[in-house]
Amino acid sequence: MRLGFLKFGVLLLVLVPPSSDRGLRAMLGSRPEMTAIRVPLDPSNPAQSRLGRLTYLGGVRLVSPDLSFGGFSAMHVQGDRFTLLSDRGNIVQFDMGGDWLPRGIRFADLPGGPGTGAFRHNRDAESLAYDPATGKFFVGFEARNAIWRYDAGLTKAEEGTQPPAMQEWSENGGPESMARLHDGRFILISETTRPDGGRRRSERVALIFGRDPLDRNSSVETLSYVPPAGYDPSDAVALPDGRLLVVNRRFSLGGLFTAKLTVVDLGGAKAGTVLRGTEIATFARPVQHDNFEALAITREGDATILWIASDDNNQWWQQSLLLKFRLDL
């Protein structure tokens, strides 16, 4: 019996991804090499294209000989240009069209942020938002509960802040989700921090900034979000109609990572509001499922396109997936 528990403990150490550790961070090398391998939605049924309110348009598994490649926790897509940001502060950018072949690949390091940047907890980038009005990027750092603003090319750090409203957020459950809404407001959702000192277990603390979160004159309202039972929010993005799309993920030894997508109506949301979403899709066996942590929305004609990417935690048994769907709402 004791041997069985020992084996189970070793299995946990191998399978459960490490949290925001304080070791030296691994940075990408100077040679940007990456390959995209096409994947079906359901490996057991390659013809399947429907998943809840989604229609599968294709997807790839991204691989690279660089051992620091992966760990993608946030994403931005503009036209055919993709920007993937890892939880170690690594940037991967590339162009990719309908042939699913990446071009113009660029590896870079996030320029600036909390601390010196030598340690992983100083560059634990978990969320990314883009402001089309200013061309600026905003990055949420989980381990430091901080938000930093960058220029349009993610080549220069401009300013950072640790908002007082986020000071009590969990170190390993901070600003996992951040989205810029169409009216100029920003919403942030904690991955694991509960309201009222943890007493409201089903909810996660959320904040809405009236404008740029680094603007000291911006209003801040505290509300909460209720993810599906057993799941934690891992990213959010604004939809063209003003609603919010949230990806919620769960880890279990039996099914490894699964995820659920929810659509949240933000109409009338204010301080104290409890946000609840409507589930529209579940990523679980037999379809592709992994540690989905990154969302992006684009448009193709009248169609709303959803991109979703996974964080492989730099583990051999996980994948860096990039999947494309038409959102049928």
C-alpha cells in the first residue's frame, strides 16, 4: 500500500506542471526555427468539424528544436500575423495564411517587466491585451500581480504598475485573463482568487478598469466571475457584439487537461456584479484537448474567427496547439 502511494506521488511530480517557480528562466535562442504540423479536430474521426457552437477550420501543432519553445499563455492575431507570448517572457511571431505554413518567424524576449527578468517569476506573463486606439500592448504578470504597457511592436516596455486592487490576489492565480473591451475599458479575471477572503468558492475576483489600467485616474470596479464547476478561467477576449468569451480549463489525472468555453454578457456590469457565462463548447476526449490558455478573435468577411492556443508547460507529453474555429453564435 505504501509503495502504491509512493508511485502515485512520483506520478504527480511527473505529470502535474510546475507553478510559477523562482528558478532562472529559459530564453529562446537566436535562431528562430519552427514547424507547423496539421492536426484534425478529432484524431479518431478526421471528418468531424463541429464542436458545440464552433466549426473547425483547421489547426496545427507548433514544434521547434529550441528547448525553450512553448509555454504559450497569451496570443494576439492581426491579419496573418501571430504573436504568441509564453509564461517565461518569450515571444514567438510569424505570418501564416491558408496554407498553414509559418513565415517571417521571429523569436524575441519580452523587453522589460517586473524585477530583473533573470528569474521566471519576474516574467510570468499570463495575459495579453491590445489597444487599437493607441497601438499599445498590455501584459498581465501572474506571480507579481502586475500590469505592464509596451509599444506596438513589443520592443519597448513603457511603464508598469501593481494595482492596489490586485495586491491580495494569489501569487499563482493572478491576472490570468485580460481583455480590452470595445468601449475602451479593460477587464481582468483572477485564475483562483475568490471574493470575501475565499468564502465565495465558486467565484473568481474580476476587475474592470475604466480605461488604461496604468492611468492613475482610471476608475476600478470589483466584481466576480463564476466559471464552470471544477474549472478555472485561463483567458478572455472581447467579441464583436460586446460580450466576453472566456476559456476555462481543468487538470485531472484521468483526463489530463480539458477546457470549456463560455460567453459572458457584460451589459450593465458594475461593482458587485456576479458574471455568469453560457457554455458553448467543451474540449475533452476524443477531440483535441490540452492546457488551453490563449484566445484571439479575428474577422473574415461576416464570420467571427476564434483562435485558441495551448500552453504545453514545456512538457514532452503536452502540445503547443493552435486551432482555428468559426464562432457560430
